[in-house]
Amino acid sequence: MTNIDFSVIVPCYNAESFVEEALRSALGQSHVSVEVIVIDDASKDRTADIVSEWSSRDSRVKLIVNEKNVGPSASRNAGLRHARGDWVALLDADDVMAPSRLHTLKKIADASNADMIADNLTIVAFPHGTEKTSAFKFLDPHTEIDIGIDDLIRHSAIRGDGLSIGYAKPIIRRNFIASTAVRYKEDIRIAEDFVFYFECLLHGAKFRLISEEFGYIYRRRESSLTKSGGWTLQCLLDINEYLIRKHGDHLTGECKTLLRQRHKKIESDFCYYHFTAAAKIGDFTGAWRYFRKSPESAWSIGGRLYASLERALRIRAK
């Protein structure tokens, strides 16, 4: 295969019930040539067998099977090592793309000379949801903005039913990845895209974000890894500390301030999570420990408890 426009990288783990939909949507992209690199992360179901069957029928599908489970970051890096397209596109195994999406993004990227370009995501509850909503609520309609590190950090918190920029699925020039050697941090299993985008920007990537939805369907699953509560928040704290420790000397004062603010917010959520978990089982000593961990934690927990009590009283009054 020559003149490949896109290498679509699809990491998978136990994805037998939906990976074929992802494959079908990637292979069905119009007006562009694609290869689809599927990395099976030691699944315990038939994911590898299903993808292998597709590969035997369509030479555009390449299957990589990890001998052991190494996580999404290492799996994406394996895909990057095998990519041959001019552009890299990221697709999660439980998501799908509209047929014209990659062609539309490529046209805009070529005109703007961007290294990374992403559209708004369309969120749908999976597997039975029908209502759709856009992911990036902070974007004004019909706009394109250049994303800097400060923007990435500022919009890294999930608000309401929206998502943070870390959930974006940009197309990325493979030449940029090759020339900078930026790779996914392999010892993290959550927010790996956020860290990857952060380090791409630190290496000078021009990242453009578009408010329109061109057809990346983000299918939100209740059982997804991002619902893991305290573990997730601890990972986010560790990631924030890593970014400050490794890159602090290369960041502006504003970016460092934003990272510190982000850390306080995550720590507040972490303490509130463990406070409520301890209180629910009657461990009031443990709950008190998290309440008094920091002034920010005390204010946050107190404020949330007051809001909950106020809601309860309003409901009782009706």
C-alpha cells in the first residue's frame, strides 16, 4: 500500500462486542486512503480473532497483539511505531466515525498548516442511548481556536455533561511525531491523551480545535475506566505532579499557576470522595482525616454538604 493518507490507531481490550463497528467506520472513510492498526492488549475475549478475520479479508487492517496487558499508552505507541500514513488518527474501540470526518479534517488542516486538528465530539450514551450532545461546551458556535498549553490545562476539568480537551481525538501529522519523538507515557492508564497533547504542545505543535462536530461519536459507557472514583483522582494527582516536576522549568508562570490550581481542584475532589466513602461505612475518624487534610478540602467538603442539605430540604418542602 502506498500514499496512505491516514493511519487509524485503535487500541482494544475485551472489545469483541463493538470493535467491528469501529473497524467498519474507519475503513469506510471517504476520499482518503487509510490503514487501520488495531492493537489488542491481551484481551480475554475474541477481540484478536475478530480483527484477525477482518485482516485476512482486507489488507488495510493490521493486527498487533500484546503478549501481556500493557495499557492504552503502550498500545498507542505500538501503533505509532507501525504507522505509515501522512496523518495519524486516534479511534477508541467503542467509538465510531462518520464517513466524511477524516477528509473534512484533512482539508482544514492542510489549509491552516496545523500539526494537530480536532473537531467537537458527539456524545452518546452506550449501548442504548439516543440523545446526543456536544463535548466541548466552552467553544462558541462556528469557531476555530488555536490551543496552547494554558488552554489545555484551563479546560482539563469536566463540567456538567461536557468533556475536557483531553478527550479530543485530533488527527496528527506523522512527520511531527517522528521529528519530535513525542510518545505516550506508558506508565499511566488514564488521562494519557491529555499528557500526550501537553507534551506535543511543549514541542511546538500547532493544535487547532473546531467547534463543529464532523462525526466522531464518543460512546460514553457507564462501566468505563474513567468512572473509577478514588483511583482515577489519585492518578490525576500523580500526573499533575509529573507535569510540574518534569516540565516546570519550561512553562510560563501562567501555566504553572493553572497546574497548581488544577492540583488543588483534583485534591479537593479526592478528599471529598474519600470523606463520603468513609462516612457511608461509619468510619468517622477516616472521614475527619480527609476533611482536615487542607483548608481547600474543608471548604469544598463543607460547601458540598451544605448544598446537599439545601437540596434535601427543598425536596422535603415540596
